[in-house]
Amino acid sequence: MKLSRYEQETIISFNEEEATASVYTHNRALRNRLQRLAQERPTECRLLGTGSGGRAADYSIPKGWLKVRPTRILSEAEREQRRQAARMARIPSESTGPRSE
């Protein structure tokens, strides 16, 4: 049975006694990242199981890996400076000719 996007959850749970957290997710990018970490660092990150026909995964990770990072609040001057930098990065310089990709 296919779940709606609303039903495709990511659940992070932990208690105060244990050093690890459980991450259950349907998010493909997060599953891929956790899978890579489990391969690179098997003593810290491990797959506990899968669900929903392989569309969900449950991993155990160190609680220290969990972070809350709010986005930075930029002033209007900082926004304009970043816009200008982005424009300059997209416009090829006449001295270098067209950029090859």
C-alpha cells in the first residue's frame, strides 16, 4: 500500500539515558545519507530495519549528531550583496570567454 506524502514521516526518538537516537524515515535523501554513514562508520550508525516495502528505514545514530540549525536571518544589505555575487557568478567574464560546462 502506497502512503500519502502526509503519511511519509520522519520520526526521531531518544531518551535521556541512552547515548543513541532512533531515526525512522521515508525521506529518500535522509535514507541515502544514513546508508552512506552506516557504511562509512558502522560502529556509530547502523540500520535497525526497513519498512513500507523498502521505502522506509530505521537507523540508530549517536545523539550528538542531532542538531537544530535555524536559518540565518539576513539584513536587506546582505541579501543584495548575495544577489550581486550570484549574478556575477552566472555572467561569464569577457576576458575568459564563455564558460565550458
